[in-house]
Amino acid sequence: MLWILCLGFVSVAKAQSFDKENDNQIGDTAVNFSFLNENGVSDLYKLLEEKSTNVLVVFYSPECEDCQALKKKMSKSKKLNSLIENGELTILAVAPEVEPSLWEKHKDEVPQNWINSYCEDCEPITKSYIWTVPTLFLISKDKIVLNRDFKHRERNKYN
């Protein structure tokens, strides 16, 4: 009987459910996700461990005008650039559900001091992070959501 219960817990542990209503609340452990870029495949947790800095995740679309304006404003921010230069912040730009060729075409529009990426397995992102783009999440080096900014419940293709 105990064996059957243990088996049930293992099955539940393997199946990750995603719920943007309840996931990634401020103070929660951030949901991990994978991303790709010119350096290959990585994930949020690996990046946090490698950089040992807070990570500002910017979910964007290469063809989104609001995203372009946000990237431009952020790239001109002396405070953000100072934090990046001093090794206190890493900015990870992620384009969910985008064709690699479209990402490649627009990749130079992301500031050079950011990590620019896209995803292939976007379920953790589309179901746990974003209602719309652009969306920002500040994740601590300890994997805790420190802040988030998005137009909650705005209807679009991610709902």
C-alpha cells in the first residue's frame, strides 16, 4: 500500500502544472523555463546560478511596437546600464512563441549588454508568466520573484 502511495507522489511531482493566476507571485520561487540563443539552450535557474545576480526577465515580441519602445527606454537608462556594468543585474530578453528566423532577423534590436533569447518549449512561459508582451519579472539570484509588471488579464493570444 505504501508503495502505491509513493508511486502516486512521484507521478504528481513529475507533472508540472502551470497557472499564471497563482504562479510567480511576489515572494514565490520563480517557475523555471528554458530558452535558446546563439550560445545554445539554457534555463532561468542555470542563468541565476552562473551570473549570481538578480535577473530582469523581459518577455517581448520582435514585432511589438510597445516592446520596441520599452527596450529603447530601458537601453537608455543610466541606472540599468550601471547595474549591468557593475555585475549587479542581468537582463534576459525572451521572445516566446517566435520562429527562430524572425528572432534572428530582429536580434540586433536588443541591446548588446542583454542576453537575447527565444523559446521552443514555451508552456512554462505562456502559462505561468505572461498575459501580454511586454512583461517584466525581476527574479532574485535566489530564484525568488521580487517584482513583476504586466497588464493583468489583458486579453491576447496567451490567454
